[in-house]
Amino acid sequence: MSCFCGCNCNTLVMRLVLLVFFLGMASVAAGREALLPELWSREDMVQVAGYGEDKLSTVLVTGTVLCHTCLDKKSQNPSSPISGASVAVTCHASGKKRRSILAEGVTDENGDFIIDLPSELHAAPNLEKTCSVEVHRLPRSSLCQSGFVRKHRGIRLSSVGNGIRTYTARTISFMDPI
């Protein structure tokens, strides 16, 4: 029995499947996105790719910025926290030598900072090798301001649990030039 004009039904179905396949490949080759994501609901995209308001994981980078001063030789702790320092996490893009700023933060009154990395980095392998923390600016009131030179500090994984990965840059210290 034939479906159309004497053609076998199996042959017709196979031709339609091939036509749809090649049209899909042509749209991808032409620089357009595949049709499949257009068919997914917003909830599906959130679950599959981690997009949307619901965060599936959190990646934090922490550290402390201190100023070492030699004003008082009798002082037990010549280090003081730098409050209000501008700190950024920078990473190498794959295949590029230039770094790009991914997230920024400011130190609190104890010199501590916590930076929440954007979700596109959550699945990136080897953050320890590709990312570092950079102090961009010290406040004018800091005793170490006059000798400020940008510093990079690598990060290392310090804890994992409950969907949260925490990396630390440990302590970044500056010296009073006096």
C-alpha cells in the first residue's frame, strides 16, 4: 500500500527526517542558535543550565587586606585592617593572556572581603589556576596609600558544602613606606 503517489511510507518518513535534520544543521551553520532551546520552557532552562533567579550553587572568594606600619616599635600588632579597599577577582579567559574583571567587592571595617562570583564561573575547572584577587585601590586615609602598588594573590579552595564552594586569597599585606 502506498502513502502518496506510489511512494513507500517508510521512504517518505525517512526523507522528512533527513530534511528536518539538514535544515537544523543549516541554521546552526548560518550562525543561528539551535531550535531546541526555543522549545524548552523557562523552568527547564533553570533546571538544566542553572539560569534564572534560583541559584543552584554559590562560589565565594574571601580574604583580608592589612597595612603593616612601623609607627610604634612597641606595638604588639603593627598590622591594621584596611577598610574600604577595592578588591576584584580576575581570571584568564581560555586562550587569552589578558585578564578580565569578573566580580568586585570592598573590604569591611576588619579588612575582610567576600566576593560572590557570577554563575557562569561555577562550573569552570581549575579556578585556582586561572583566577586571582587583585587590590585595585586603597582609601586615601590608609597609612599604606602612599606606597600602594596593585597586588595579585592566587586563590585556593578552602571549603565545600551545601552547594557553596569557598576560595580564599588569605591575607594581602601592604607596607607603610615610611
